[in-house]
Amino acid sequence: MSIPDWLEATKTWTEIAAFGGATVFFAYKAATGYMIVNVSLSAKAERAHADAEFDYLTIATTLGKGSTGSLELHEAKARVSWSNETEDCPLVGIERLSYESDLVSPYRKRLKFGVVSRTHPLLRLTPGEQATFSAVLKVPRSEVCTIEVAVAGRLVMGW
């Protein structure tokens, strides 16, 4: 059975229109920032007396994921500077912990602090999720400190 020429031409023009529409759609999404990692980052710092020369500086960083895509966390650090010194400090909690099955109840899992998961070591923030990571370090009591916080990650489509 042969297909009429006008039907073949209509099919071709419909495919061209669909391809053009998809191109316009994805160009619009890219131009409006849909493919951008929309993340908010905030930090709080507190200083507590340690001894006559030093203070403890605690840094709590909250990372909030926006409404599009998931963020796979690779590294999070704080940099503290004073006078002519700088100290980099990794933020605690960005790695997925390992676990083991409970001996009494095999369906219950027990966390193993200090042991990073071998199969899924990277933590993933899904849309709308927030997580707080922290660090503590000793700084000279008489110095004013500057704190910088940075997070490295990768946008992952899906949950």
C-alpha cells in the first residue's frame, strides 16, 4: 500500500515543527536558568573562650537546594584568615556514613561514625532540602578573623 505524497509532506513538516518546538523549549529553559544549580548558602559563626591565648571558632553552614535538580556534594570547606595566617578546615557531615545490620534485628541498620559508605559516598540534596554542616577550630583570641565558606558539587537531574 502506497502512502500519498501529501501525507508524506505533512509528516515531514510536522516533524520539523516538533523539532523546532523542542529547540525553542530547551533554549527558553536554558535562558531562564532552569539548568542552573539554584542553591542558597548561609553561615553562622560563634566564638567561645578556650584559654588565655585562644578561642574556639565554630562555623555552621546551611546549604539549601532550590526547586530544580539535585545537588551531589563533593566537598565543603571553610577558610579562616587572621593577620598573616590562613587555615582551611573541612566541614563535617558532607559524606554519607556507612552502616551495618543489627545482629538482633537484620532489618535495623546501625550507623558507623567515621566510616564513609563505599558504595554511595556522596551526599545528595534533593529539591527543597536543607542540610547543615559544621567545623570547629582554634584561633588566636586577640585576632579578628575572616571566614570564607565554599561548597563544590555537581547538578544531577532527577532525585
